[in-house]
Amino acid sequence: MTVETSVPFRAGREGYASFRIPAVVTSAAGTVLAFCEGRVGSQADFGNIDIVLKRSADGGRTWGPLQ
């Protein structure tokens, strides 16, 4: 059995030092939504932290831009 994986968030990219606390849900329409905290300066639990989102329309194989 082959298992495919994709990684929607990678540390050090898209303006964030790290991404933490991910959550993934699938909408009734089949869109996969991946949320997490985008931590700007470091991995620390304090500082400039945003909630970020990426969407996938193909079951998580590819991801749209960071929102």
C-alpha cells in the first residue's frame, strides 16, 4: 500500500520562523482546510503569532497560498 503525504506548512518559509499546533478539516464540498499558528520570530509560545490557513481542492495533494 502506497501512502502519499504533503506538507502544507514548512518552518522558515512564507514569512514565519515556525508553524505550530496544526488542525485539518474537510468541508462538505471536499475542500481540505489546514490551520495552524504561524510564529514570526521564533518557536516561542509568546511574541508575534498569527492563525494561518491553507486550502486544498485535491484532497491535500497540493496547497493554495497562505492566508
